[in-house]
Amino acid sequence: MLTSLFLSGILGVLLIPVQPQLISVCLEEDEDLRVDCRIEPKPNKINSYEFSWSSRTKEALINTNVSGSAAEAQFRDKSEVVELDPYGYRMTLKGFTNTLPHNTTYMCKISGQVESINVEKEQLQPCSAVSLFLKSSWSWIVPLLIFLFHTHC
């Protein structure tokens, strides 16, 4: 009885909604770098985006639709951005996986709101549907498995 009460308490705490990651970075099967930015746009504002990365003290603009800004020459014609449903943008950078900096901060800015994530080159995950699902939903899968194990014992 005490054990089930304890496990139910842990399950309740772990099931508190966790804000999903607004930015994610992964490697596609063809070794292209993918950055998803799921910032919800502000109403009555023109959607603008900027994707960049920084390593140490150097920041490089990879892709943007902001008037007056331009991506660095090394990224032109190497990146593309598509709109995600229901909101957000996905930037794909082709052919840069071998030259990625070791420790990189990836940033996206949508309509003035900035999100960033720090990723080490060796820790880049594949963009498979299963790995993205597990990465985004671990906060409720583990308690669910504990609960199912406990109820079947």
C-alpha cells in the first residue's frame, strides 16, 4: 500500500506538463543538419526568421528572411527553410556535418523571439521519428512504464 502510494506520488509529479523544446537539432539520414524552431508567432506580426550558430565568440548567420540581413557567403545556396505546420520553421543545412564546430550554440529567432540550444558535435542525434518521439516525450513515458509495471506485479 505504501509502495503504491509512493509510486503514484512520483507518477503525479513526473506527469506535470513540461514545456516542449522550442528548438531541436539533429542529423538527417543524408548527413544534412536540421534545425527545427517551433516558436509560436505573435498575432498581427509579419513572420520573420533567422537561423544562426555560434562557436566560442564567432556567430554566423545561416539563413534569414529579414530585409537588410544576409546569410554568410559560405551558407548561401547550402541551406533552405520551410514552414512547419501548425507553426514554426525548419532549416536544413546541406554538407556541413564534417566541418561543424565541436561545441556549437544553434539559435533561431522568429518575429523577435530567440531560442537557442547548445550541442556538442558528438552528441548530435539522428532525425528518425522514433528518436525524436522519445526525446520529446520521455517525461511521460518513464512514469507510464513504472505505473504499468507496478499494476501488473
